[in-house]
Amino acid sequence: MNEHYQTLIIGGGISGLTIAHKLRLQKPGHRFLVLEKGQRTGGVIASHRDQGYITEIGPHGFLDNCPESRQILTETGLDRECLKAPLIDFVRYVRLNGRLNLIPQTPRKILMAPLIPWSAKLRVLAELWQPVLQGEPTVAKWVAHRFGPALLPYLDAVYTGTYAGDFDRLTIDSVMPGIRALEKEHGSVLRGLLHKLRQNKKERAASTPLRMPAMTSFPEGMQRLPERLAENLRQNQDLLLSTEVIAVQPAGNGWQVETSKGRFQAADVVFALPINAALRLLANIDPSLPEKAVPEAWIATVVLGFKDTVRLPPGFGFLTPERERRFALGALFSSNMFPGRAPAGHIVFETLVGGRRHPERLELDDRTLTGKAFDDVREILNIRSEPVYTTVLRSNGAIPQLERNYPTLLAWRKKLLASYPGLHICGFGWEGIGLNDMMKSASRVAEEILSSAGRIQKDADIKGVYF
């Protein structure tokens, strides 16, 4: 098999599916092919349905504050199916000093909440006069320098919840490049944010109020998103499953892709892969890449179902900073977030274990892992009965950790893309790890492929911090 296409898309996860969707929608005659190594599309997105319980092996949802994601929902009709849990109504907790501390979701309520002493709150204002840290500081070092050490347990919880990571290794330039750029430009994050707010107020219509985002999912779980995006892909025509890409190399004015099912050629090739999978193939195109791989964090999800005589606190769930020395990273109150996640008369929540700091815990067998996770949350949530349902979900993909030298890797990618106009790189770990990050960058890649204007330049996003 040696076929010619306009675009070859390597990877059938959410990035690759988004690009295929956009190409088909905006230019129906565009000839593309998605090459997926696995037996299904969707990548790390996978919902687990068993005995009336619906839980997630991968991401549990995405915030509705990304225009590109909202547009995809509208284009696919998923906006009429999706479920939303507004952050303004669904609180989260941080377990600290032996108890659950409720984290309000608005600046005024956070300011008034007794989370840190007033002296520490005043220290936050001193950020206006703190010098800019040079180099590539870790998140922990940077936060302590700019805002004071009292915030560290809460920021630890944030990065435990998003990356399953270690904020003593994650770097601020990697995970919050937009905020770091504001700091460098204005000499202060607070000063930069005030400037940005004034700028946005001028640009935003007076009738468009600011609002808190909502967590978004679907009645049958997150797997519905990739399933819907893949519905219009014809197998063996637009999509090849169980197809491993062996090598990619420039060929004339285009690209040649060697796979387990033959050789394909195209004018454009897209690496829509998790960052480490992409790097393994890209090393053959440019051996000078600065990092052969980025670190990864693996997690397991211990699902616990109970009769509804067990009462969960209101809200999304809780996170636990490392200083608490607990077994679990936290828990998601699935029954609270979205309806229909448990059979009638029951509730369910999902406990997360492992992460960057404790990969050894994932070596435990399922029975031991379940017992230790339940013992941990039983005390925290004051549960006095045994679960009526348990299972352990282990993902087939790890979470890329954006640590030291990650900005150097992005700079290398930018230079590589400039050298090869028909090359495109996006996916899990490039420019972030959230579903919004991936749908946004994939939408931009599709636009670049269909446009004669070439690369689309963009500034680093300023991402909000949500518990």
C-alpha cells in the first residue's frame, strides 16, 4: 500500500480527531487519513460503565471557558447533550491540618475565608514590589517568592489535582507561561493582571459579564466526545486503527510515513500524539532535540460505591497536599458532579492514587490498593459502612510533567516547524495537558493546513487557577 493524501494525521486521540473534524467540516473534499496505533480512538479519554456506575479512566471533564471547545460542541451537536456543573455552585476542599477546608470560588470570598492569617494575606499584596526571579524556578519556589509561603499547601493541591505532579519539580515557565510573561513585562503579576483586566474591559462588550466556568461532561461519560468526533470517519478510508507508525521523513515537497500497514505520502503531516510518543518519531527528523522525553506521572483511580445512606460533603471533591502524608491524592465526588453516575439509591466517588511523587503505590495489587485508599478516605469523610461496589481503573496513558527544560523543548519545536512548512505538532503535553489545551491547538493546526497564510502566531495563554 502506497497512497497519497493531502494530510496525514498521526494519532486518533482528541487532538487528531479535532483536526479531522475541522478538515471535514471546513473543506469536505480535503483528503486526509488518521493513523491510530490502538484499536479505538480517543486516546486517554475512556469512560467505565459497570453495574449502573459511570466513572472515568481518563479526564473527568473540561471547563466551558474555551471558545474553540465550545465551538466544537456546537458543530457536533454535543452542546445539546452535555452536562454542566458550574464552579460557582460546586465547591472543592483542601485537606489541611487534619480537616477539609472549603475553598470558595470567587476572589472576594477567598479573601474573607479563614484559610491563611491576615498577615499572610497582606504578604500577597507585597507581590507588587517583589523582584522578578531569574532562570526557570519551580512553581513552589516562585509562589513562595512572589506571594509568600502560606499559599504553598493550596498550590500544592492545585498541581496535584491537575498534573498529579510535584510543584517542587514543575516549573512556572512551563505550566503558567502567560502569568510568567505578565510578571516579566510588568514586574509584578498583580500589576500585570490589573493591566490585562483594564484592557479586556475596553475590548469586551458591556453586556458580556464575567462568569465562573462550568465543568462539562456527558450523560454517558467523557468517552462520548471522541466517539462523536469519530462518527463521520470511515474506517479504512479516513481512519486506520491498529496501525503503528514506524518512521516519518521528508519526501520531496511533502512527507512519507512508514507504518505497519504500508507507506503513505502527503503534503502535510500532523503529529497529534502525546509528547513522548511524538519525540520518539521526531528524533529521526531532527536528532538535535534537547530532550528525548519529558517525565510522566501515572495514576490509578479507586472507585467506591455506597448506598446513599453515606453522605458526601457538597461539591466536587477534595485534594490533599503532600505535607498531610496521606495515601490518596484526593477524591472526586462523582455523584455530586453529574446525575446518573450511580444506580438509584447509591452514590459513587473516585479516589486518585500515585502521581509523580508516589509511583510505587501503583505497584500494589487491586485489592491492597482499594483497601488502603478506602482506609484513607474513610477517616477523612467519616464513612462508617463498607462499599457495595469497588473497582480499580488504570489508565493506558501517563500525564506529561512540564518540568525543567520544557520551554527549551517548545523553542526547539518552533524552530523545527519553521524549517518544515508542511509539519504540524500538537497533542497531549504540547502547550498543556487539558482537553481545552488540546482542542484549541488542534483547531489552530487545522486552520494552518487549510490556510495559505502559514503559521498562526499566538501569545501564551493566561490560565486561571481553579480548585
